[in-house]
Amino acid sequence: MTKIIAQEKPMKQITLRIAAIRELLDGILDAVTLLERAALFSSIRFLIEDLCRDEDPGSYPREKAYKLNAHIGAILSFDQDYGMRPASHITAATVELSSLESGLLQRYR
């Protein structure tokens, strides 16, 4: 019973942070000014780093986090777009976020 309770807290934290990132992604194209874009970029990166702080550098969640950060940077014009449109980056970011979530939660299942 104690193990189940101990697992619920990290799982809930992961779920809440992923939900926050999803909400930020939903409005990402509405960010126009440099300040708005920088705020979104920093907020999302902080949440991603917080999610992965206990992960090994070469782990699956870290790989997904790296790719997610690249797509976020491209959407917000802080990184090159690699020939993709913003809508394609949003789709790719959503896929990477789902993969990151699965990789993080797998440890607690």
C-alpha cells in the first residue's frame, strides 16, 4: 500500500506538467511578440527539464525532450525550422510530448 501511494505522487506530477505543456502548446501560435514567444519558450522548456531532471542523459525520455524542445524552438522562431511549417512542428511536438509522457510514466506502471 505504501508503494502505491509513493508512486501516485510522481505520476500525478508528471500528468499535471504534461497537461500544462499541452495547454501552452494549444495557444502557441497566438504568441506574436518577442516577450510572448520567449515566455512560452521558457515556460515549456522549464517544465520539460523539470520532468526529466532524474533521467539519464541518453534515456528515451531525454531524447523525446530534446526533440520536443527543438520543435518548440522552431515554432517560436528560436531555432531553425528544418523546412517544416509551424503546423507540422506542432504535430511533431504533440507526438514527442505523448512519447515523453509514456516514457516517464512507464517507470511507475
